[in-house]
Amino acid sequence: MKKVVLLLAIASICGACHKMTFKPAETVASQKLDGPEVVDGPQPPPPPPEPPPVVVDPPPPVVVDPPPPPVVVDPPPVVVDPPTPPAPVVSSGACADQEGLLSCLKCEAPVVPPPPPPGPVMSTKAQKLAKIMSLSCQIYNKSYPKDYVAPTAQQIETQLKACSPALYPETPMSTQQVSTVARLMDETDASLRLKMFKGLWYQPPYTEYFETYFGLDGAEAAYAFCMNKPNLTPILYTSEYAAAVSSMGGYERWRMDAKAQARWKAAQKIRQQFLSCFNKPAPAVAAPETQPPAAPAAPATCEYRKFDGLFELGGREHISQALAEGFKVAIETNMACVSVTEVPAVGAFQGSLKIAAYRCQ
């Protein structure tokens, strides 16, 4: 449409141009000088005004919504299990003398000394008497001097060192004798020792049980061992005999009692056995060349235990068990090698290390 209007306007203008008469420039100039301009013929109408251009509004832009953003779906997390640490390597076995276990630990089999030559051995009865008097002599009795000093156990044993099983043998014991001797040897209960050795020496029936087993009464034992002033007669005057002779007709009844006579004879035999070894030198020990050769001592055998791995996977328990069983223990890390005498505190060691332990028997 705009093009049509524009063509019509151009055609109209061109037609008007053909009707116009153009004069030479000189003529025009003279006319201007001489007078008013003479226009030939009627003047053509002015050309119509050019119509305004038709402005066509551009079509509204088409608004297209942008496509929605793509939905991003995160992939599920990949769960990767941590790598399983390798289990510690635990081993055990026998180890030879001077065999290395760690840089600071090696098996050291102890040197087994040859057995000592046989010496005098006290009989079990002599050992019981020595222990009873070692404890009883610690009790002060008014019969002792004011400056009394109790003898040592070794001094008392010296007085009985010759009382071998052959000279002072064990003898059958009654139930009452077993109980009396056991109470006198009890280190935790001194009640019977106090009864027999602190006051009066005669304390029936315990005095009788004592004298008929050991061959001497309480007073004789106190003077012989505690004050080292023995006063031992060849005959043991038992409590039973003393009670018999102190009563009217008691002696005859006692003499005619067969069982009482058997007890008397047994007590006198034990008395003679005791006198044969009390305060006597120990029997001589045979010279080494006359003794049979001693059997060679068996060499000590040693065993080891090792732990190689992460300390957190049982190292502390390994050390605890080894120490409890008497092993010598050491730990070696990449920094040092140290001996261990107690279970390490929690956190004292971490990571990979070596533990070794050994013992010899």
C-alpha cells in the first residue's frame, strides 16, 4: 500500500514538471532587475502534500517461556567401606639360648647350677619342734631374766641340726596330739602358745600331748631353747606319772595298768631319741668323692610368643597375658625398642608394631 501511494505521488510531480517552462538565466536576471516577475501562463497548483508514511506497528513479540531447567538428579552416594586392616600375626614356639626375638630382646636360658651336695636333714618332728619353739620363745615368761633376748629361729634350728630322721624319727600321733601341735604352729593364733609358755608350765591336757610326742615337757623346752640352759634328765617324768605318784595308792594302780605302762615306755623311748641328737654336732657328710655322681641338671627350656600388627587389635591384651604368666616382654616400634614390665596405659602405643615375650623353665 505504501508503495502505491508513493508511485502516484511521484507521477504527479513528474507531470507538473513537464508543464513548466524554463527560461534562460540571463532573462530571469533581467526581469528581476526591471520589474516584477512575469509568469507565463497560469501557475500550476502546488503539488499535493506528501501523505504521511503509514506507520505499521510491528507485531507484538511473541514471548515464549523458556524451557524449564533440566531436573538434575544427584546420583546416590557411593558408600565405600574402609579397608579392613590385616589381622596381627601371632606366633609362638620354642627358642634357643641367645636367639633374637627383637632388637632389644633375646632368649636367655638361665644357667642351671649343679645341685648342692646333700647336707644334714632334720626330721619332720625336729622341724615341728623348731618352729614351735621359735614362736613360743618370743613370749616373755616371768621365769626369764629381765634382760631376756629371744633366740632366733636359726639358733634354735642349730640345736636340732643333728636330729635326723634316723635319730629323731616321726612317731604315730593321736588326734589330740595332731590338734595340739597344729595350734602351736599356727602363726595367726598364739592363744595356745600363750597358755603353755607365758604362765605356769603345767597346762593339762596340752602338756601331756606335747611331752609324749616330742620327748620333753613345756618347762624343759623353754629352758633348753629359749634360755639355752637345758636341764634334761635321762628320764621323762610325764604328767600321767606325776599325777599317779601324787595320789594315795595312785602309783600302784599306775604300775599295774598295762596301757599306762605302754605309754610310759613309749615316752621314754622318744626321750632317748631326743637326747641322742639335741645339741649334738650334725652328722658328717660323706666326702664328694665317696658320693654317687649327681644327675646332670636338665637344661632350661625357653618358649616365646610374638605379636606383629596393629597394637589396637589385641596388643594390650597380648602383653597383659604374657606378663601374668611370667614372660619377659618387649615392644619394638619404628622409633625404639623397650622392655615392658607392666601393661601399657591406653594410648601409650598405637599403630603397627612388634611385641615379643619369652620365659624359661
